[in-house]
Amino acid sequence: MRKATTGKIGPWTMALLGIFHVSKASPTMAGAFLTTPRLNFITSSTLHIISGRKLFYRPFVSNPDFVLRAHGMFGSDADINYDGLKKSRPIRIQAQAIDTTQQRNIDETVGECCKIVHFQRHGQGTHNEIYRIWTEKNGRPLDLSETDPEKNPLLLPHVIDAPLTEKGRNQCLEKKHQASKLNVELVIVSPLVRALQTAHITFADHLPNNSERNVKWVAHEGTREELGLLVCNQRRPLSQTKLEFPHVDFSYLTYEEDVIWNTHRKHTSDKKGIPKRETTVDMSHRCYDFLVDFLMTREEKEIAVVGHSAWLHAMCNAVIDCGEHDHLLPMFGQAELRSIKLTFNRGVN
């Protein structure tokens, strides 16, 4: 565990992390980061577990031998038969891309087992900028599976729960007009800061104080990014996030500490305490649970879901059936918004 998050920081690493020195973000938009590359919001004394409802997390319960047999994003699990994985699940989810520029009657478009969902990836985060700078400096992509923090700056504690950059906020602003035309009844967002910031910028017109339709805002652990190694995907203490985003209902998160993150690391760490990265298959189980156990059961017909690239990629490739809509399969771009009609069918193989 310790090796993955601590270590000596070389001069080039400090230069990379120097982007935090010039951040122009306001306290709200910058999350919990200081203007110097120093972690200020997470210490062992601030973390404690709050008892509550059942944790929404199931990968290690349902089928641990299958889930844990391969690790490394799009690496050792790339040969998995995703179609067979979809067929093995009790509910199949059909996906159809929707052109939101065309006028439609939502009651005619969506039936009892259907939802219109506007999926969005967060805008550029500070971790994305670190990745870009490192890649340009070294002439090769950063190896995200590297476990040495000297060689992988995304393992350093300064990037925990990475917020948006100024570019990322502008990317979200560019999507605001498109989002304002949507008939959203519910916004579901990952509890990571960059996703919350993205939602608040892109769907600003649907915030409770800006909307006449009383749009609900809910944070849900089921939509969060890849677990395991990369510290930028670790959630900061819940109490701090609640203060920053008062319009969001965090009742589905009952732990101050990032228990999901810690659980995954506990189950996958080797003898040296180095955790393995969550695979596409792992994420697909979380995604399926979220779509079937939560989103499908909601009364709202038109929903926005703001999440992360690897999670969305797992959803489009290993959970939903895109059929002829294969343009839904590639990775989401930063702040990209895709509107999809989801149809839930039980017992269809």
C-alpha cells in the first residue's frame, strides 16, 4: 500500500505537480487543493467509518474467481467475451443513440422498461493534464499500471480526487447550452470532485435554484472511476464534498472514508501491498448493478449520469448492447455528452 502512494519526489515530478501553483480555480471549483502542491484534506485522523445502509458494491461477492482473474485496464482482460458476459446476466440492456436536436415526445419515446439517459464524462482533470505533460516530456505514454511513484505521478497523494483544470471547466461550459435543452428530471453523479464540478457546470440550468421542474441531484458510488492503483480516483472525505456541493443528495454514501476504494485494495494487493487496477470486467459488474438495481428502478424517465472514461467504456462495451449503434463503443472524450435510450429486457439471450 505504502509503495503505491509515497516515495521520493524527483525534480521532474515536482515540475509536473507545479500546475497546482498556477491554478486560477475558485475554492469551489478547485476542490480541496491548495495553491501549492501539498495535500491538505486527508489525514488518518480525519477518516472514520459511519455506520449506515448496505454498501453498494458487489464484485468480490458475486464471482471472485472470475472477477479477479485478470487485471489491468484493457490489458489482460482484453480477450474476455463481452457478449457472453452480457448474456450471462438476467437482464439485457439494449442501447439506442438519440439525436437530442430532434423534437420528441418523451412519453411516446420511453416505455415502462425504458429510460432516456444523457451520459457525460467529466472535463479535463488535473490528473489528465499531468498525464499529458508527462507524455509530451518523455515522448511516450505514461504507463498507468506502473507501481513506482517515481515513474507514475498519478500515484502521488497530491492527485487524490483530482479536480477540473481551467480547460476542463471551459469544456463543460461548452456543453451547457446543449444540456439546457434536455428535459432532465434527475442528475446522478459520481462522488468524485471532477464529476461533481462537471455536472454543476454542464447542467447548471437544472440545479434546484435554476430550474422550475425540481430536478433531483443524487451522488452514487456506482458511477465512479476505476478502483485500485491510481490515486486520482480515490475519493476524499465525504464531509468536505458535502460542504462544497450542498444541492446534491449524498444519502447513498454512508461512509466518510472511501470504503469502496479501501475494500478493492485489500482484496487485490500483493504481498508488498501494491493493489491491482480494476479491470473492465470488474467495472462492468459495478456498472450493471448501478443500471439495474438503481437507475432502472427510478421513477424518472429522463436522467443525466455524469461519470468517468473507463467506467463509461466498460458500460458501452461490457454491459449494454449497442447493436448497430457501434459509434457508442469508443472512449468518451473529455466532457463529451451522449444521449442513449436504454431498454431493459429480462430473460433475453
